[in-house]
Amino acid sequence: MDKKERYYLNIKQTKAYFENRKNKLFNCLCMYEENNDTAFKNIHSLSLELEGKGERLPFLKDMIEFDIILDTLEFLYNEFLTMDNNQEVVRREIFKCMSLLDKMIIKLPDYMECG
């Protein structure tokens, strides 16, 4: 990306959004571990939200972390639907997504004009 673009959300708001998504991911994990049969709705909602954010902030599609998160959420959605008690796998993948969100937060200044 040669030129930084201006976006409606500033960098502080965008960071807060991704921090909030990390919290939502953790809540999804708790629901899965409690065998909450509506947990799949939350993981699906999160996936849709992030896809929508990718449309509003096109530079996200340039971040490999974003693509990995979307793919992982698709996998997790299937795991949440079946509730096969793969807690170790689900836990690992959710924490991986949370770590990737942290990396995206660090990279935001490179992709957004601060202000």
C-alpha cells in the first residue's frame, strides 16, 4: 500500500473494536466449554462482523492475519455446530485468533493515517 487512506474510524476506535472482538472470542470459548448449544450463533456472528469490517476497511484484506482469522472462524463455526468436545483444539484456535488480532492492532498505524 503506497498511500495511507483516511477512514471514518480513527486508529483509537479501530484498536478498541479489535480489543472488543478479542473479548467476544473469549466469550465464545467459554460458551463452547460450557456446552452452550447457542455458542455457534456467537462465533458465526463474529465471523460476519469481521467480514463486514473488511468491506469497510479494505486495507484489512492486505493483512495476512485477517485472512487467517476468517478461515479459522469458519473452521470454529463447524466445530461449534457439532460440539464434538474438541476443547483443546477450539481453545488453541481461539487463542491463535486473539494473538493474530493483537498483531493486527500493532500494524494498524502502518495502514491507517493516525488522527
